[in-house]
Amino acid sequence: MGIILSLRMNFLFHHKTKRMINAVWTVVAVLVIVGMVLFFAPGLLSLLGV
């Protein structure tokens, strides 16, 4: 059972997969930061004209 699980999970440690996961996490982090800035800065949206 452990050998089958490790073979299935092996793709997570592949170099391209690792880069893809890092890219996805970067996009998520940027979206969260932009969302927090827009949510916690009430006058910012009126300055942008949205």
C-alpha cells in the first residue's frame, strides 16, 4: 500500500510540477493581497473611479 501511494504521489516532487505549484501559489497570494488592499482601503475605490 505504501509503495503504491508513494508512486502516485511521486509527481508532486517532479521539478515542473513544483514550479507549477509555486506559480499557482504566487497568483493566489497576489489576488489575496489585491483583494485585501481593496477591501481595507475604503477610499481607494473612489479614487480609481470604480
